[in-house]
Amino acid sequence: MSSTMARTAVAVGVAAAAMVATMPGRTHGLGLVAEPLMADLNLGRVPFAALNFWATLLGAAFCLPVGWAIDRVGVRAVLTLVLLALGGVVIAMTAVSASGSGITLFVAEGEATTVPLNLFLLVMLTRGLGQSALSVVSLSLVGKSAGNRPGAVIGVYSFLVAIGFMAAFGAVKAAFEQFHADWRSVWAGMGWVLIAFGIIAALIVQNPNRGPVGEVVLDSGANSLTLTAALLTPGFWVFALATSFYGMVAAGMSLFNQSLLAERGFDRGVFLDITAITPMFGLAANLLAGWLSTRVRLGVLLSAALLIQMVALAAFPLVTTLPQVYAYALAMGVSGGVLTVVFFTVWRQAFGPAHLGQIQGAAQLLTVLASAAGPLVLAAGHRAHGSYVPVVQSLAVVAAIFAVAAWLVPLPTADPKMKETTP
């Protein structure tokens, strides 16, 4: 293996691990402890969803400054600092209690709810450092390593991310079921792992430079679009909003997945099984989508993923048996696997390398904002109707609309090299 290939492999591996490390700052990570945490702190579902919404909304502000920091001090320093800070915040969160000061948050139509201030601040920091900052660092590192034909590299990166999340969810499942750990112990364990990873990252990560690994992002990119030009194209908004919509649905359903499955008659054991195996279903989709992204128009891939999501959402209210719930998990996993590769690939392929960081940062900001809204949409819909069925069916309709738009919208394909999709 050449030194360039070795550096690329290390960069992709570390970037994938960094994305997995965002788990405690993501909705599906918090969703693993949502029910016991709410019971422990005597929090209702709507107050908890409001806390999650505002914490995620404020945490989204971390997306832009972290990109600025990467450009000036390098990926290694930013990655190390973010991991250490996130680990410390996660550990600190294990000391929260229902006593002490509260903060009033607005829900909708002037309605307000009060939640513990310490919990709100710590969840906000996990969002900002994890879902926002660490995601941008991960995407920046793999983006600098993917080269001019990112499909295969992004497919492998997505595959590794899915493997990592599957292992992490499996470890949490084992902690709950085999070791009977409480949510605070599980959360503390995640924090110490993050700190250890931060120390390792400081030792092994190399800052991409103007050599072969880094040339994709340091290239002047004469045919690249600026952020302003990208924002003026319909392609940016269709891809950004469609992938953000998927993230909104995934965030809401992952945070309240145990409650959703309970409404269909399934216990916590099924919830933990589904949480652990869903990423597995996305593995083949990651690799296949990475290969197809060099041969099939990205709009077609995005449309197909959204149609699969639409079918899963439309069918979910009819799920009553274990085979059916596993089929639902399969569909959501495949849809998520394809959408992940499309999201990681489209910005470089459609808009060129010169302003990639800014464009990815803007797209990531939209996904974070959407993920903030997801749990609130699910919680408000459940409270209004006494069931998740109406809101899930409405989301299926929106997925179908985005699928049509993704099929029809053109992309700039700013970099001519990206047209060379056939070996």
C-alpha cells in the first residue's frame, strides 16, 4: 500500500470513528436513554421534546465557527479539542437532577414549559459539540481525503460509520440488558470513551496538506460554485431540504422509538433489538450507493431512498407482528444508508471543491435544524391525536413530494471531472 493510500485509509477510518462519536450529541443517541431519563427526572414527553428542540437549535450555531477553526488551526487540533470537550460534557450530564433552577421554553402557540436548567445547558452542549461541531470535523476530514471521484471512498466511509453505530448501539443494549446498568452509568461510559478517543486522535491524526490527500479541497477549483451561487440553485435546496427532512423524521422517530413501538404492541426488548440492527440494514446500502453514485444520477438515488422511506412510514401504522416490524426497520435502514451516501457525496460532485467547506457547513446547519424539529413534530402530533398514526402518515406524503422533486431537479455538476463517472 502506498503512503498516500495509507494516509487516506487512516483519515477515512478516523473520520468514521469521529462521526460515530457524535452519538451522545444526536437524537438517536439521546433516545437510547430518553425513557429512563424522563422517568428519573419526572419530565413529560412534550417538555423533553421542547428541551431537545431548543438545545439542538442553539447547538446548530457550532457548525459555522468550527469550519473557520479547521481552516486556521487544522483538523487534528479541532478534532482533539472537540472530543475532549464533548466527553467532559457527557460525563457532567450524569450529575443532573430535577432540583435547582429551571428554564422556561416555548413550545407552540404561546405555550410554555419548564425544564431543569442544568439539563438544558448540557444537552445543548452535547448537540453543539457532537451533532454540529464533530460532524463538521468528520465530514471535513473525509472530504479532504476522498479525491475527485468520492463515491467509492464515501461508500466505505458510510459503511464504517454504520458498523460503528451498530457496535455502539449493541454495547448500550448489552449494558442495559446484561449488566442492568442505569442511564447515568451508560452515559458516563460514553464520556470516558470520548476522552480516550480525543487523546488517541491527538497522536495519530495528521492534518491534510497540499499533498495528494488534501489536493481535492485545496484545489482552486475554477469550475466550482461559491456558497452564494450554490444557494441560488434549486438543486442545493432540493437536496439539502430532502436530506434534512429525512433527518427530521429519523430524529423524531429515534427519540420516541420505544414509545412508537409500544403503541404498536412491542416491548422495550424489541425497541433495543431494532435500535441495534437497523444500522446493519444500511451497510449494504452504503456500499451499493457508493458504487451507484459514480454511475447513476444522484437525484435518482435520492428519489429512490425517499420512496422507500415513504413506503415504510405509510406502512408503519399497520405493523402488528415481529416480521413486519423488522421489515419496517429494513426499509428505514436501507433508505438511511442511501441518503447518507448521497448527502456526503452531492456537495463535492455538484458544486466543486473550492468552497466545499462552506457549502457543506450550510447543508449541515439545515440538517441540524431539521433534527431539532423532528421530536417536537412527533410529540405534538401524538398529543393532538392521542396516537402517532396521523403524523406518521402525513410525513409519508411529504416524503413522496420530495421524491418527485429529487427526480426532476438538475444539479450544476460544477466540476467537469465529476462527469467522468464510467471507468
